[in-house]
Amino acid sequence: MSDFLSLLVEEFPRVRSGLQVTLQATVLGALLALVLAFALGLMAGSRLLLARGVSRVVVEFFRGTSLYIQLFWLYYAMPPLTGYELTPLVCGVVAFGLNFGAYGAEVVRGAINSVPRGQYEAAIALNLSPSRRLWKVILPQAWVQMIPSFTNLLIQLLKATPLLWLISAADLMTVIQQLRDRTGETLTAYVTLLAAYFALAYALTTLMNRLEQSAKRRLGLATTGSKSLFKSRGAATTAAGGNR
């Protein structure tokens, strides 16, 4: 154990660089996934058959194929086909964004559909345009219900980042694995990885909980204070105006 910890301190700049790659893949992949989730989720509720069809095909394709295959296809198969070669980090961001964006699209679609029908009717009665109904009335209520599911997807995305090791990205997993190979201390290396990913997951969960509380306050919903990772989350969030 002492050999591994000594080497960990000695190679701290590399460890820090690997952590930065992991965080970049997580944050950028999550941002891409969020954009795709809203785009595909809103298209799924469109009146246009073509838009609904495109959304359904894209969502089912990326949900129905393995993230491993998507990652390998972008890194190994796409360059011979297109002549363009992406860096390992960019491949990871694109693969994570497409895969988790497809799952997020179902979250968006379900949350929008769960907004009480009375809210739509009230917005129409106020003579709001379709775009204003969506952005001022429907999405603020749906957003509160999306956050718990988005939190789960974000943690799943973080836990998928070690796959970058398979395409030679210098992420945290890759650096720790190299230190393990040099010292032969498997247990210490993987305990260190467990602790690091748990700390990252806890920080992201805390951040998302704060975001959820802020969204609730904007709707005038009661909040119960800061949520701990060890406290259970309610199964559903009641939208403003949902109970009459």
C-alpha cells in the first residue's frame, strides 16, 4: 500500500490531469445529452409525423445499441469511412451525449405529458402562443419532475467514463491502472478508484439536489432543505397547480 500511495503522490500531476479528463467527459457529455434530450423529447410530442418519427428512430437506435459499440464505432470505424479522426475525449463526449441523450429524451417526453391538462387549458385561456405556453407554463413544471431522473442519468454517465480507458484516453481510470501496473497493488488502486468516483458522484448528486430545490422554489412548492445522499427521494413531484 505504501508503494502505491507514494507513487500516487509522486505522480499527482498525472492523476490530476486524468481527473480533469474524467470531469470534462462527464460535463461535456452531460451538456450534449441535455440538448439532445430536449430536442428529441419535444420532437416526440410534435404534431408533425416526420418529427415524431425521427425522434422515435433516433431514441430507439441509441437506446437499443451498446454504448461500448457506439464508442468503438466512433473511434475505430468512423475514420476509415469518413476520413475524419476524433480524439478519444471527443469520441467519449459524443458517444455519451448520444446514448444518454436518447434516455433523457424519454424523461423529457414523460415529464411534459405528466403536466396536468388543466395547465394547458389555463394557458390557452390566457391566449398565450404555443411557444409561450411551452416555455412559461409547461416546461417549468415539467423541469421539476425531470431533475431526479436526470440526476440518475448523470451519475450513470459518470460511471461510464472508465470506458474511455478502452480507447486509450488518459482519464482517471487509465492513470490509476498504470500506477497499479507499476506497483502491483491491485486492492489499493481499485479502492482509490472507488473512493474517487464515490466522491464525484456525491458532489454531483448534491449539486442536482440544490438545483431541484431551486426549481421548486420558483414554482412556490415546499422544499425540505438539503437532501443527503442517504435520504430517500420521493417517487414523484407534484407540479404546481396539479392538485385542485
